[in-house]
Amino acid sequence: MQLTVRGKNVEVTAALKDYVAKKVGKIERYFDLPVTAQVTLSVQRDRHIVEVTLPLDGGFLVRGEEATGDMYASIDLVVEKLARQLEKYKARLNRH
């Protein structure tokens, strides 16, 4: 998986980058081909916001965003949200 991690109003440390790579890497099991993911980590007041964008074949775009008081919790929640979206997407493809 090709991963791009950006920080907005926050410095992306090696620990954060490794955590994002580990968690977002789990999404790769839904695909046969290599995928690219863009992750944006930002802080606004006391909210830690994580946005993940996955461009898929066929022009589909899967995007998830979560905001909590902890960056690591936001990463966990957005990965769960993306997993649910991808399961629905795969089920829809299999039905057709």
C-alpha cells in the first residue's frame, strides 16, 4: 500500500506515521491490487481530525473522516468506518 501522511497544524512524528501505516494497512486485505491512500492529520482547538481518502478503480472514491480528543482514537475510528464502507462496496460488486 502506498501511503501519504500529511499534517496540518500538527507535526507528524515517526510514531504517528507508523501507527497510521499499521492501521490503514489492514484495509489492504480488501483489494487484490496495490492501493494508494492519502491521510491528513490535523488539529483544530481540542479536536484531532483524521481524514483518509482512497481512490479506487472505476472512478470510485472512498473517504472517511473522524474527530475526537485523541489522535490515536481518531485513527482507529476512521479505519473502522472505511472497513464498513469497503465491505458494502465489495458486496455490491459481488451482487452485480
